[in-house]
Amino acid sequence: ATPLARLVFHFLGGSSEDPLGKEGLTSLTNRLILRGTETRERAQYEDQLEQLGVSLVPTCSSSSISLGGSLHKRHANKWFELLEDALLKPAFDLEEIERGKREMLAEFDALFDEDASLGRYILERALFENTVYGRSGIGTPESLQQISRGDLIEQHQRVYTQRRLLIGCAGDVNDR
């Protein structure tokens, strides 16, 4: 009875595919695609999402990245327009890149302040030592420093492709 839907666009290839020495590249790329596009600055983009009362949330795991959210059926066309803009025309603004790196560094530092997070981090590193799964998905201070705007653009072009796309949906959806 409620015209709500949840849609998630998963792209195969998460942080386990980050190049050695550039750990955090996939996570940073996924964060930045929602921070302004070639046609909308970050504030304008976020305002349009907020005005619709919809969500669009990026997540990154070792095996996939995703963008998804919840929306009212009447806002579907505008939601898809905003999603398309983010997926196809991210700006990768230099200020946003630096802000994203600082946020990820703060998350990395926070790992050492919370026992559960630190324990999980140490366990994963021990279990997956010498594999791509033993590296930090959010990167390290050294690896984040190595990531350039060119790396982000290249990663975006490589990962956000139809070939890697898997779409999940629930709620009031149809074939239109």
C-alpha cells in the first residue's frame, strides 16, 4: 500500500582489487561520486536529494561497491537522474578528494580507539595475511597519499561498467 522502493546498484570489484600501495582507492572513488558531478556541484547535488526526501548511500566491501537508497515512487525519475549523473559524470573535484582522504584517515585512526573495530582489523590482517583481503579497505596514511585524481578517474572507468553491474530492488517497483 505504500509506494516506496529500495534500489541498490552493486558493482563487482571492491577494495580487494585496489593496487598494491594504493589501498583505499575503491572506497575513495565510491565516496566521491556523490560529491559533485560535471553538471552539479556537491551542495546542489545534496540539496536536490534532500528536497526529494530520498537517500543515496555509497558502500564498499572487499568484493563489491554499491550505491543505493530508498525513494517514494513519485520521485523515481528524478532519483534515477541524480544516480545517473553520479555514475556517469562524477567531478572528482580536488578539494573533495582531499576532504575524502582526510575523512578516511580519521576512520583509520578511529580503528585504534574502539576495541571491537581494532580486534576485527587485527583478526582480518592475521587471517588473510599476504592476500588482498588482509589489506585495509579504507587505506592507510601512506596509501591514501599516493592516490591521484587520475587514479580515481581510471578506477571509475574500470569499475562502474554495465558488465560489472548487478541491481537489487524491493518494494513498489515495476518493469518501467
